[in-house]
Amino acid sequence: MKRAVKLTALSMVLALPQTAAAQQAAPEAPAPQIDRLINCRSIADPQQRLGCYDREAGSVAESLARKDLVVVDRDQVKKTKRTLFGLSIPNLGLFDDDKETEVSQVEGEVARVARNADGGFVFFLKDGARWSQIDSRPIALEPEPGDKVIIKRAALGSYMLSVNRQPSVRVQRIN
């Protein structure tokens, strides 16, 4: 009997992360203002439908003006994901995780270079991002301002940075 209780408790604990993941993956309903605007399509009478569209479009415009409602397109989502690339941020549900907006690498230009406490490089990029080398691999030609870098997502949440197509070093975003 005790064994059955333990197995049941264990299966419940193991199911918790899956349940949380399933809840995060569930698509969110649109904002009520958008929902009401879309529902105007179902009105059969043309005059009433037009009145509904006018009223609800006005509501959406007011919400946008007050910044109670924010609308972003796929390009803006991708641009934001590029800006946040490498940062550890919680999943706030603000950006959909579809293949079109997924960012697996970014390119940049070195603004300046410094050394970290371990003797590795700190790369200050022109876009404001800072990346610190976290392995001890040497870089044959020391990076200089103006050098091109490519930073790619690697295994287990890590990132690899290559300067001017040299072999990559493991880095971590620090800002």
C-alpha cells in the first residue's frame, strides 16, 4: 500500500512540470478590444456591422493611444528578439515562439575590447551588447574595433562567438 502511494505521489510530482509547460504553450486569447472588433464580422445586417466596426475600431484606437493595448508585427518581434539575444529573461508570453521569429545567431561589429578577470576577452559591440569569453580558448588574431563577429546559439543554453571567421570561443551575455 505504501509503495502505491509513493508511486502516485511521484507521478504527480513528475506531471507538474509538464502541466506548467502545457499551460505556457497554450495560445493566449486576444485582447478583449480585438476580440470585440473581430466579432463584428458575424453581424448580418450591413448597417449594424458597420456601426460595430466603427465603435470597436474607435475603442482599439483609444486603447492604443493610452498604451493599454500594444500591437507588434512579426518584424518587430524578430528585431526585439535579436536585441535580447543571449540575455536570460523569463518567458513573459510577450513573443510567440514560432520558427519565423526564432533567432539562432546574430552578427555585430566590435566597438571596443577589454579583458575579463579570467584573462578572456570582453566584447563591446556597436549595438550596445556586451559578451564575455567564458572559456580559455585563444583567439589567434586579437579582436579590434570594427571587427565583425557572429554569435551563435550553442548547446545547453550557451553561445559561441567568432571574430572575423576565426574559431569560436564560448561567451556569455553580460548586459
